[in-house]
Amino acid sequence: MDTAALQLNWLQLLPWLIVVGGALLVVVADAFVARPSESSRSAFTALTVVVCLGAAFVATTLLWGRDAITFGGMLHTDKLTLLFETVVLVAGALAALVSDRWLARHEQTAGGYYGLLLLSLAGMMAFISAGDMILLFLGLELMSIPIYVLAAADRDEQESVEAGLKYLVLGSFATGVLLFGLSLLYGWAGTTSIEGLRAAFQTEGPLPIYAILGGVLALAGLLFKVGAVPFHMWTPDVYEGAPTPVTAFMAAGVKASAFAVLIRVFAGPALTGLHVSMLIALIAALTMVVGNVAALAQESVKRMLAYSSIGHAGYMLLGLLAGSAAGTAAVGFYAAAYTIVTFVSFGVLILLASDGRASITYADLRGLGTRKPWVAILMTVAMLSLIGLPPTMGFVGKFYLFWAAVEAGWIWLAVLGVLTSAVSLAYYLRVVLVMWFDEGEGVVDQAGPAFVFAMTLAAAALLVFGTMPSPVLGFAMQAVGIYF
Amino acid sequence: MSILSLLVFLPLLGALLLLLFPKERPDLYKAFSLGVLLVEFAISVPLYFQYKAAGFEGFIAEESLTWIPQWGVGYTVGVDGISLVLVLLTTFLGPVVALGAFSAITKRHREFWFHILLLHTAMIGTFVATNLLLFFVFWELMLVPMFFLIGIWGGEQRIMATVKFFIYTAVGSLLMLVGIAYLGAEHAVQTGAWSFAFTDLMGLSLVTSMQLLLFGAFALAFAIKVPMWPVHTWLPDAHTEAPTAGSVILAGVLLKMGVYGFVRLAMPLFPDAVHAATPLFIVLAVIGIVYGALVAMVQPDMKRLVAFSSVSHLGFCMLGLFALNQQGMAGGILQGLNHGISTGALFLLVGVVYERTHNRAIAHYGGIAKLTPIYATIFLIVTLSSVGLPGTNGFVGEFLILLGAFRHGYGTWAAGGSFWNLAVVGIACTGVIFGAVYMLWLVQRVFFGPVTNPSLAEKDGHGLTDLTPREVLVFAPILLAIFWVGFYPKTLLDPLEKPVAALVQRVQDDHSNPSTLAVLDDAQAHEGREVHH
């Protein structure tokens, strides 16, 4: 450990400090500041959260071009960190904006909810920027524990409580597996530094069996968070049972963070050194197939989105597997695209559940195109992006992933990828179909201006960056540039 | 901004402006959209003269802007003779379709015109793109408005039809996407730089086995779009269920994209594979010709009859392309244009009576020439052009195709190939006869003889009335085009000549990988030489 790196550079920690400060502020303010009504209190808190995340975002941009390794090698604020921090901050801000409506309907206290959301976000940021196994583990726990609670936030609903409990039990087990893997790796590499670990992976000659075992266990722990098959069993129940904004936050934020760490630990030569490519290829293939095929059979749209999110994790694994700069950058791009599209699609579901139901079926979407054209347009854009049709970010991301896979010689996986995309057509198209071609009745919540603004902005981003992807692509390429 | 970019993005701009229009003003939407499409036509015509000034050679109106520098792909557009005539077909049919749809659409007006305009952006974009990625973006973009056009304004089975159309086309294109990715990656391997430009990718040297796989991926996407037998099954449903405007655009332009895809991409990119696949594609094309004609003959529904006739006609186009010589290929492309004009007109004509009676069954009509003389005259002219009567456009295309196909078949046979090569072209000729049979029989049953359905003759407003002046205006440019191309095909053959010659040259001679020459049997090599001298 060189002494220069030991300096405590608080500027590098600024975004994280802002988020943690915001979490404390929200909890305290909620308890002590009197507000005229519960709903205005909730709106006020949501606003505070968004302002806080905006500040954190500004702080993140301040760090652009100031790559540094600080706190004794613990904290890596490089471009990879900044890319994924931006993604999770966007996920957090969108979650805050869509939560307001949900909270108002369920008469939940805003302080605790938003406090947990911000704490989880702080965990993600630590997780993403960890340069050391210790911080990595702390970040993972700080990210996960608040989400266990949030998943059960709808205390009166049995499904929500079940979701929270299920996620807690299985999540803890996965964390244990990860921890076990990391300790084996530490025993082999003799360092807790991730840089050291990557260097060890790339040494000549065959790795000892316990190193491979450690690597595979660590991978398994991370793949659990991603929701890859066969570690996906929790996903549908938890996604469906949890409050919809929390589901969106999980699907987007947790997945993105886990991929960031997968890149940090395993990207490129490190994965090749571990000689588990075939295993990951198999997992990716299964993930794409199971996610997309299972989604076909769902009647609940939320559950369909949950299964399809498994499929999307499979596509992203292709990029990681390719191990090239292009593939890894594609993962970054896809994470950004998926975060945005997740909020648009789940946001629409929140609007639809005006009578408090958690489960929205295809039938509830009937005639939305004539009842609420704007909402239907947003949902249509989201579905097109999920299918991967141009001109959306989903297309650019998928093409980039498949391209990287082909380039790396994984042609059969790319073909499987497009075939499963073809399967996904059936259920995503069904959403578009019932919205525009069927007639139907049903109440839809009047969306607040902030909500509509956020959703519209997100859908516009899908189209704009789908047509002109180069700023985001450039960002993603620079982000992974540190490893290639 | 070049004239091509203007052509591509003007309809998109129009579609977006349409969203700002006041509510419930269908007349305003119609007039505005028609105006946009007329302007499109007006700015596309000078392109022809610009190309003429360039000696009907190379690409014109090229534009290249930075788009995604990270992938080495720009926004690059340009037209040569082949894409030019297709762009002109699109801009020509645009106002005709719009004018024809004035009274047919009765609900959700603003959305309808939005999708029509968006569709034009996608179609023109597909024809003018000069790199694969841009091409694919427009190619896929086209699906979305068409999906809505059929699904919202279509007939009773519209949802089944539109889903079938969408899934067929999208799934077909997905494997092409992997092919595109492979070509991009291969270009990086071979030259060190990423590129998707058509011209750059043609410089790649690919082994025959890889060419065959890639050709398969591309050809599947295009064959579905054409559609070739046996992947044509989406077409009868989509054409029949679509609203008239949708059917006309489907038949007129979208099917031509399949033909265009073969000519622009699948054939020049993988010349060796084309040689290997030619016998198969000729057989599929001929099956399509005969099968489409026979099935069309027994249809009780006029629109479905016209839809199946498309399968037969497009079979001719493909037969011409895979003759791999100047006459056949030029004829194939020309016949594509003719089909766009004639079959487009037939769909419009069926739409006219459907709008009045809401019935498309042939048995519902009979002897209506007495009631609607103008309509009957136009219908007959269009029918004759579709059948290929000399003096109409259809004759020129069919003649060139059969000439090319015979030269190919005879050349292969004379060089020691099987007699089957020639016989199959003979079978294709029966398609011309069958074509005359089903079309003329249709005309006879619908128009001639006594009026079989008295309700049609009622004068109280429920009967069948002749064309309105607006409808005559719709058909006037089509009739003009039918005779113009029939008597003076040079207008369209001139721009096609040199690009097609270059393509024939490429397919016949260019084998970027010398080792693949062995794949060519002597017969085909011989036939290649013969054509050139």
C-alpha cells in the first residue's frame, strides 16, 4: 500500500456523503418538522430526495477527469465508478419521483421509506466504487438490507411481506456464498485489493482449484443479485410482491450495481484467466431462454416484466463474456438503457394501479391508447426499447452486445440472443396490442406533473439516445477504458 | 442538408407537427398530410434529372455526417439508379394513397396520418441509406407504423393479421442483425477499422461457407419481405385485412424492399453464395409464380385474389433477379415497380367498391359495368397492365424477365447442365397465362353480364355509384404511369442500366477469395462469360 494513496480525499467521497447526509436529513425532518398533511409531507420529502440526488449528480460530474484511488486503495473513483454512479443516481431519482404516488395511496410514512431508499443508494455507490473486497462487501450489505425492508414496505399485503422475507433469506444466503468465495480468493491471492486479485487471475499457468472455486462462488454471489439463472428463483415473487417503485429500483439499480462489480472484478483478461468462460456462456444461455420463455406464460404484467428482466440480465452477460472493451462498454450502455426503460414501464403500472391493486393484468391495459394516449405512448416506447427495435436505446444496446459476442467468437450465443428476442416479441407486443387495438374501461390515476415530466423525459431519452447514441457510448467506452 | 435527407425527414417533421394540430379536425390533417406528400414528390423528381446529368452512373446526392463515430458508422445516404427509381415509386404512390384514403378512414384520424407520414420516412430512409446500420434502423422502423395501420384501421381479422405480419418480418430480420454484426466485426479484423458502409463491406474476403451462412441470414429477411414461397403466408392476411392505404403501401413499396434488399445487399455482398443458391431460388420463385396464380384463381374475395396475385408477380421479380444477367435483373426491378403501380391500383380499386358496399365478395357483384362505366374502364385498363398486355407497363417487365430467365436456362443447359434448367423457365411462363385467367375471369364475373345483385342498382343512395372526381384524380396519375412505362420504358430502364450492369459484373466475376472459385461449376462460369460478350 503506497502512502500517496493513503490520503483521505474527501472530495472523492462527496457524492456518497451527500446521499448519506440526505438519508439522515430525510429521516430526521420527517420526524420533527410538522407538515399540514401526510400527502404534502410525502411530496416535500420526495422533493428533498430529488434535490439531494441532483446535488450528488453534480458532485459526480465534478469528479470527471479526476480519477483517483484514495483511502488506502479502498475507494476507486474512476470513470467506471462515475458511469454506474450516474446510472444508479438516475434510478434513485426516478424511484423517488414514482414513489410519491404509491406512498400517498398506501398511507405510508415518507421519511422511513425515502431514508431507506437513499441508504440503499449509498450502498450501491460504495459497492460500485469499491477497490477492495472489504468495502465491496460493506457496500453490498448496505445496498441489500434496506431493500429487504423496502420490499416488505406494504405491510398489510401478504405478498409484500413474503417478498421481503424471501429476498432476505435468499439474499443473505447469496451474500454468504459471495463472502466465502472472497475469503478463498483472499487466501489464495494474499490480498484484499481487487487490483491485486485481478493481477493474480492473470498469472501464467493453471490456477489452483481453491482459487477457481473462490472465483466461481464470488461470481455466483454476484449473479444472484443480477438474477441470472439458476440463481433467479427469487426474482418473480420478490418483484411481484414488492411495491412497484421498489421493484423498479431493484430491477434497475441493483442489477446495474452488480454488473459494475462484475466488470470491476472479472472484466476482460481476469475472466479469461479464471477459465470459466464456458460456464458463464451456459448461464447466459439459460438466463436468456428461461427469462423470456417464462415471461410468455404470465398474465400479470408486473410478473411478465420480472421474468423479462431475467432475460435482459442474460443479454448483458454476453457483453461480460465477450471480455472485450466493446462488450464491457456494451454492458454499461445496456445498464443505462435498461434503467431508464424500467422506470417508464413500471411507472405506467403505478399509474394503472389506482385502486390499490398490486397486480396489473393485460386486460387492465385495454384501450389505454384511447383513454390515456400519452401514457400509452410512453408505454409503447418502453416496449419497443425492451424488444430492441430502432430507434431506441434498447436496439443500440442489444446490437452492441450481440456484436461484441460475435466479435469474440460467441456466434451461437448471439444467435440464441436474437432468437430469444424473437420470443420476447410475443409478450411485449401483446402490451402494445391491447393498449391500442382493444377497447376497454378502467380508471387510471391522474398523474402529477412531476411524474409525467419524469416519465416523458425518460421516454425521450430512450428515443434521443437511441437515435444519437454516441454521447452515452463514448461515456461507456471511456468508463471501461481503464481495463483495456 | 442534402435533398435526400430532406426527403427522409420531411415526413417525420410533418408527423410531429401533426401532433400539435387542434383536436378533431380531420379535414386539416388530410390536407396537411397530402401537402407534405406532394412536396415530397415535387422534390424527388429533380433527382431523376440530376442522375441523368450524371450520365446515369454512380451515386448522386450523397451526404455523409458523423453519427456514431465509436462504431465507425456515419449517417450516409445516396442514391444510384436502383434506389432512385424506388424512391420515385414511393413518392409517387404517397399522394395517390393519401388522396385515396380521404373518405376511407372514419376514426382516429390524427393517428392514421401520423403513421402514414412516419412510414414514408422509414421507407425512403431504407432506400437511400448507404450503410448497413442505417439501413437496418429504417428497415425495422417501418414495422411500427405498419403494425398500427393494419391493427387499428384494418378489417375483422386485423389483429391476427398484424401480429403475423410483425412477428414474421421482425423475426426474419433478427438473424440479419447477427449477420450485420458479423460483417462489422469481420471488417475490423481484416482492415483494422470498423465500418458498415456497403462499399467497404463488399471489399471483404469471405470463405464460401461463411458467405452461405450470411447469405442465408440476409436472404431470409428479404425473402419474407418479398415474399417468396414458402414464407409468404403473412401476406394474404396482411394485405386483405389492412385498410386500402395500408395494402397499397404494402404491395407498392414494402414488398419492393425485399427485392431491393437482394439487389443492394444479399447479392453483391455474397456473390459466391448467390451462385450456389441460384438453382434453389429459381425453383422457389417458379413455385411462387404458379402457386400464387392458382390460389388467386379460386379466391372468392377480390382483395384476397389481388393479394395472392402479388405472390405470383413477386415470383417473377425474383426469377428475373436470379437469372443473374442484365435483362433478367433489370426486368426484375422494373417489374417490381410495375407491380407497385398496377397492384397498388388494384387495391385502390377494390377499396373504392368496398367503401360503398362494405363487401368484397366477388359473388356480391356482377354486371356492374352498366352501373359504373368509368370505374369499369379503369379497372379493365389496370387489369390488362397487371396481366402484361403489350403497350402497358406489365408487358415490358415480364418480357425482360422471361428473356433473361431463358438466356440463363439455355446457357446452363447448353453448357452441359440439366435440361431442368430450361424446363423450369417454361413452367414459369404458364404463370403469365394463369395470370390472364384469374384477372380476366375476375373482371368478367364482376363487371359483365346482367346485374345480378339488384340492391347495387338502387338509386336511393344505397346503390353502387360511379367514381367521384376525387377518385378519378387518384387514378389519373396511375393510368398515365401505366402507359408511359408501357410505351417508353426507357425512362426507367436508363437509370437501371449501369447499376445493374455493375451488379451483374460483381455477381458473375468477382470472387474476392480465389479458393472459392472451385465452387462454381463450369456451366455457370461459362454462362457468365457468354453474357458479357
